[in-house]
Amino acid sequence: MKIISVIPLKKGIPKGDLTYFTVLDISPGSIVSIPIKSKKTLALVVSSEELKDRKSNVKGMDFSLRKVTENKGSSVFLKEFMDTIFDTGKYFTQNKNNAVASLIPNIFLEEYDKIKNISAKDGPWGNSLKDRPSLKTEKLLFQYPFSDRVSVYKTLIRESFARGKSVFMVLPTEIDINNFAEQLSKGIEQFVFAVSSGMSPQKNLAIYEKIMASSHPVLILGTAPFLSIPKKDIGTIILEHENSNAYKTIRRPHLDLRVFTEIYASKINAKLIIADEMLRFETIGRKDMENLNPLYPLSFRIDFLGEIEISNKGQKEDGKKFQVLKSQSTEGIKSALKDKKSVFIFSLRKGLATETLCRDCGETVSCGKCGTPLVLYLSHRGKKRMFVCNRCGEEKSGDTACASCGSWNLVPLGIGTDTVQEEAKKLFPKIKIFKLDKESAKTGRGAQKIIKEFESNPGSILIGTEMAFFYLKNKIPLSIIASFDSLWSIPNFRMSEKIIQIVFSMIGNTSEKLIIQTKNEKDEVIRAIESENFLPFVRGELEERKKFGYPPFKRFIKITYLGDKEQTKKAKETPCLKFPIIRLSMKFYLTNSYIFRLILKSLWIRKICCKKLTEGNDMKVRFCYIRHDVSRPLRGVLRPAHFELNLNDNLLPWEVQKEGERYASEHYGLGRLVVIEDKPLPRILAG
């Protein structure tokens, strides 16, 4: 009889490893079916010991062990893949089972028996790649326009095939997968396979069988979890569209799939190419910090054969009301429509107004349930205005007074897609106008329908948010950024690179002319666009981040506590949480719950004093601090079930307050705050 420890391949199980007994011959790395309550769940065996060696421990247990009766044999997954999942879970301070369940595609769990029958049965852990030479992973940066990247990939793929090596291209969305598959498959269609969770299980199974049966090297295009495909000849991994926010998982556990991909490439000694038209600034910063080499010299120039016009810069039209579309834009649209050319107008936000203020008291119109600023929308029929909360869905009539002072003197601020649509209908009443945002298209199929109708009607206007970039297939003669200045309305230190990404996306979808409406001709991004060179701007941005302590030079840690009002208030007032804080807030979160957040800032990645937040083994997260006794007050407040620690780079600029640094300096002799996570990124990714 044996005692086995397993990791359930299922989310939502609070514990990490679970213990069972069995009479079967089960070795570590096997997949078994375990009983959890009244259901059967797949689990990965991490250890197996004889009962005689654990007899004293078993007798001391205050519960009865349950029996495992079904062994599905050795895992189909490579050992390196599972190790990558465990390292990623440690880095993001998540339970093993949550990380495992999030980083393995559902098709592998739901259809495991079929996958097992397809895969080769080579022994424990799905045949480790231990025979590969232990070399430092080659990491290359590739920053070039889309067409140039595709051209280089075609050559690189054929060179890899000649060496007998497969290539895996990691992409953030199914749309990206389809676009790159279409571009790269010409001439090698039988060796190109696209996989994603959006495909049907039957189609994914058929593709998986072809990949595993192919003796010829292949090109696989898929999202990061499909690195689980145990293809042992992968020699190159391409991390494409590296700047995409879609690599961060929205739901818990909060993981960054770029980190996962980078760790996996290191585990299997594959060449890693990190690519995009404009890489993240922290990735560019890592070039010098970690001596990453470029595949080709990084390109910071705008590759656009058309015309870029900065509209109405610094000019005021006296005696006229505020215009959503300036005179230059209006004339450009008229000229394009006259020649039956289509027009795309970009707006960052949906709705009529992103924020509404009271002119008398300055109060923002906010949601009565969760406190989030309400957005003003037009109803679907376009006859009624209404306030909607984008967080909880609460609706309020557009005819409302200020909740603070009762005034009716409310002013809407910001330009949304509905505002642009209203203006366009007034100026061009006979032209067909389409709108594409999350309100007009709830699904991908709905968005594709809007784009198809727009492209089949030359001389029409499309108004859309960033969502439109994913679905536009053909370039549009004229594109307009309705309000460049409003792009800065989001208080995020990453906003400058997001704006550059938007500009590159607009250029990539435009064939003749791009008009950018702005009133600030001194804006640094505008100057970079006019010079058609972003290198000085990127250098300046990285220097500022280094000076003020932002990624990639410093790291941020966000701690979240969710509970009722009294529990959350008690957690907020914990004395030891006051010294390292950059930002601390508490707000109502829905369903009578309150959420308390604080953000910590790390100064150095180095070894300092560490203690567990809670006693026992329920919590694997470590809280690193300066004083030995600093975590003691936490033990009675932050219970494991309520506590979450995750890395967060999206820090608002005003959250870096001198008051926090002053407190740290006076009480601990530091000029800045020293709080770091247990597993620093460079240590995990060491090649």
C-alpha cells in the first residue's frame, strides 16, 4: 500500500497538495482520478511513498484518507512543462492547482483519455527532455513592422525545418493566430497548425493528432497554454505581439503568460524571440539590464508611405462651440466620401461621455452601489440617454441631479464612440455609419458581421474603439484619431506606450492618410510622430522610470483583502501595513463586501528578512520586510482565505507619494521603500 500526494487539475480547491492511499503501483508524474467530495477529478502525482514509511504520520491524522482506484498512467505532459507551471505559480504566489488548471487547456483535461491514446507512452512525466544539452537560453528581441517580421519568420521557419526543429509561435488571441497562420502557411500548409481554446474540441483533437503523428518539423501557432503539446523537437519559440494586454489573465489566478512562455523556453533550451512592432518599454529596458541581443537592430521609425496630418494643433476656432470633428477632419472625410473611400474614426472610450461632473460642487456622478464613475450612453434605439456603471451594470436615468448638492448643472466630459457617432450623423446624414465597440458587438461573430458589412459598403464610416483593430482585414484610405489628448485621460504610467501602440495600429490599418486631432503640439508623442522616430522618446521614458523607480527598474506588489466592512477596516488599520505603502485604499466592492488594497514598491532585488504571513502551511506566500516582527500583527487579521498577493505593474502615477517615502525614511532610515516578493523574476528566468 502507498501514500501519494497529488495536485488536483482543477481550480477553486483551497489547499495545495492532497494526500490519498492506494494499492496501485503509482509513480510520481502519473495522472490519477481522485475523489473530491462526490466527484472525480484528475490529479498529478507529485510523490509516492510506502505506507510503512509514513505509518506514524498517518496514525496522527485527524481525518481518514480516501482511496485512489484509477491510475491513468504516466502524464502526457513534459516534465519541463509542469516545472514551468510550478515556477510560474510561485512567481505569482498562486496555489499549484490553480496555476496548473489555468495553464493547461480545457481540452487536455476534459478529453484526457483521448489525448492519452494519441500521445506516445514513453514513461513518467511524458518523457523529459533531459537529453538536451544544458545551455543558456538564447533570448532575442525583434522590433520591426508587421510585414517585415512576417518575411523574417518565413526564412527562420524554413531554416528551422532544415535543422529538423519545430517552431512554436505564441500569440495572445485567436484572431492573431488566424492572421499569422494565413500569412505564414503559404507553401508549407501541411506543416502549419493553429490551435486555440476557441476551436471545437473535435477540431483541436484532430489537429493534436496530426502534430504528434508528424515526423516532419511543424509550425504551431497557439496561445501560451498550448505549449503543453508534448512536441519534443521544438527549437524556437516566438513570443509575438509581446505588448498585448491579452497575455494577462483577467480572472484568478492573475498570471502573465509572457512570463510563463519565457520560463518554458529556458526549461527546454529553446531559442526565444520576443517580437512586436513596439515592444514593452520594460522589455526594451531589459536589453541593457540583462544583455538581451536584438535579432536585428530595433526599429523605432514609422514605416508609413501615406500622409500623417496633425489637425488643429494649438489653434482655437473663435466663436465656435466645441467640435468633435475639426474642420480639417471634416474636409478630409468629405473628400474621401466623394471618391467612395471609406473612413475609420477612432475613439478610446465607448459611450457619450466617460465622466460627468457637477459644475456647482465639482462632484463626479458615480454609481450608488460601488462608487465607480458612471458613463453616459445612448440607448440602443438612440432616443434616450442613460448612465451605466461599467463595473456592476447599475443603470440610472440621464435626467438626474447631483447626488451631493442636488444641482442639475451637470457637464459631460470626454469623447466616446456615441459622441462621435452623433456628430457624424449630423455632418453626414446620408452616409452609412457603423459603430464597433463592446456595446454594439457583444461577441466576436457580431463584430465580424459589422466589419463585413462596413467593408462591403465603400464610402461608409466606421467608428470604433481598439476592438476594431482586431477585426479590420483591409486597410482603410482615411483614418482619424478623434481626440488624441483624451488618450492621456487614463492615469497609468504605461499610457505613453499604449498610445504609441494605438498610433502603430492606426497606421497599420490605413493606406493613404491618418489625421490626429490634438490641441497640444508640444506633446512628446506628437513630436515623435512628426519626426517619425520614437527612439528619443523611448530613451527619455526609460530614464524617467529609472529615476522615479518604475518597471523594469523597480517592481510593484499589490495586496488585496476582501471581506465585510468591519473585517476590511480592521485589516486596513493593521500597524505593520503603514510603513511600506505607496497607495492604500478601501472601497465598497458589491454584494455587501468591501475591498482593501495596498501597493508596495520594491527597491532592490536582494535577500532580506522574510516571514510567512500566516502560521501553518496553508499559505505559501512570503512577505519580505525590513524588521523581524513586522508581520506579527497580520496573523490575527489576514486569514489565508481572504488574502491575495500578486504582482501589479499597472500603478497609477499619483500613487507614488512623498509622504510614504518620508515615513520610511524617518522610521527605518530609508529613502525609498524596500518590500519585495519571494521569487524575483531574474532568478526564476536565469538561463
